[in-house]
Amino acid sequence: MPPASLDLPAHADPPFTRFRKSQFTKPVPTPRSLSLAGQTAIITGSNSGLGLECGRQFLALGLERLIMAVRRPDAGEKVAVALRSQYPKARVEVWTLDMASYDSIRSFAEKCNTIERLDVVILNSGLDKIQFDTVKATGHEEMFQVNYLSTVLLAILLLPVLKSRSPEGKPGRLSLVGSGLALSSRFTNRNAVPLIPSFDDPKGWGLDASNERYSLTKTLLLMFIFKLSSYVPSSDIICNVVDPALCKGSALHRPGHAPFLFRAIMVIVSMIAARSMEVGATCYVDAACVKGAESHGSFVCDWKVHAYHRMMYTEEGMMTTERLWAETLGELKFAGVDEILERMHKGLKA
């Protein structure tokens, strides 16, 4: 069965119209009956912003164990102390994870094999930068590396853990944090062969280019989740991409990653249209804990399954999706991702 997003008509709204509709969509409250008692969840980038608020909401729903995966454990421990005080019955742990490092990602995934139970994984870490930078260890542009390649690697490495450590008869849950901007990327390099090196081109880099590149990294996640759903049955793991929309207090456009004027404009826009952090985090809870198999391989936006980027409904878009998938598996072959996916597809145990 194809993902529900693929069965929906491609959206036709221009970007601003879609943004306005989304930002002023009436929030859907988390069901009062939802309980996470006995469950374990991993949230990356959870020492601030939406990741932290999602962890707080999980704990309020009775989560037994929260693993905060953060780049700076000292910053994670500061907020973990407060969470432990507020929810003394829960286990709140801080684990080190640097999404710009393949070695760190692999070490983190290895450590996850020691977990007795794992129910939910939310990959929330992401970057939006104005300047062009590369990750020295890989040579890839930093946003493309963190938002796409590293997120994909961690997602695949955690699949066997989610499958083997979730309760019998209850699928694990994997949600990748996307953005509504994924629907508006122009993807001008979509016909590049090979495709991956074209994301590392610094030519013409600036505010517009970086905004496009951020949007594009989120489009790539839609393409990835579409393909992943054909390898991982929803009876084992329900995988989706979720959009929390623009939220007040998000650390996405922090100093050093965006110019002052742009940040000032975003402050004004946020005052007018942004969701609260609490409302934005309910989108995570909804996608990862409320939505069922109907969201598998799909884009969850405004608390409902949404269409993909319109390009993904075209023959050209599907060819690009296939090329991206093949090149991504080639890029990450060193970590054995192809073998993991093959075992997941065949229903074999880790």
C-alpha cells in the first residue's frame, strides 16, 4: 500500500498562502487518554526549543525513560536536572550525539543497543545557516550533512533497535522533524548526475540560497521517508516526517546562523503568526504517538497527513527520488545501511 501522502493531490497553494493557512490552523489537542507509561523515547536536540518541550510533554504523559541526545552534554544536564525534579519517577538521561560526526552517530547507535526497551525516536536536530560551511570530516555542506545525510544515517541505524526493543505486537515509532518549507523548494539541481555532489556547490551562496537549501534538505527527507516506508513495514515501525510549523522561541535562527536583520524580521513574523512552543511540540506528540499506520511514509502537517512536494508526483520527481536514494545508500555504505534495510525488508531479526 503506498503512503497516504502519495494518494493526496499535490498542493497548489503558493508558499505564503500555505504558510498563512498552516500558522493559523486551529491546534488539535493531545488526547487525554494517551499514556506513555512504561515507554522509552529518544529525542535528539532536546536540550532546548521544541525538542525540550516535546520531552517535557512526553514525561507529563507518563514516559518512563527519556534519553536526551545532545551535542553538548553540559547544556543537556542543566535542563535534565529540572526535568528530573519535576518528574522524579522518570529516568532522564543525557547522551552525547554530534550530528556533524559519522563516528559520533555510530557510537550513539551502538550505545542504543544496550537499551532494554525503545518505543519512540524523534530526530529533531537541524540547522539553518546563512553562510556556506562544510563539515571537514565528510566534505559536505553543513546543512545538507546534518539535516539530511546524518539524519538518514541515524534513522537507519536505529531501525533494528526500534524493531527489537518495542513490545511484541506494537510497532516502534520513528518521526523525522521536517518543515512546511519542504513543499516550496525549487530543487534546481534535481537533474544533476551524480546528485549528491551538487549539494556541496558554494556558488551563489547567500540569504536566498541558504533559505532554499534549508527548504531543500527538508524536501529530501520527504523523499527518504517515502522510500524507507517500502523497506520497513508499518507493523514493525511506523515512520513519518512531521512539521511543527513556525514556533516562538525556536533556536533555529540563533545568532551566528542568521544575520541580525533576518532574525529581527523573523521576530516580528513570530509575534504575529508563530505557534507557541507548547503547541508546536504537540505536533511531535501527535505524529509519533497518536497517528497510526495511516501516517507511515507520509508527511504529517497541521495534525493531519499532508501531500508531498508537488514534484514527487511527477515522473521526473520520482526519478530524482530513486537517484537520491541510491546515492544516499552509496554514501552511507560504510555503516552497513544497505544490509540493515535488506534485513528490515525481509523481516529478519537484528
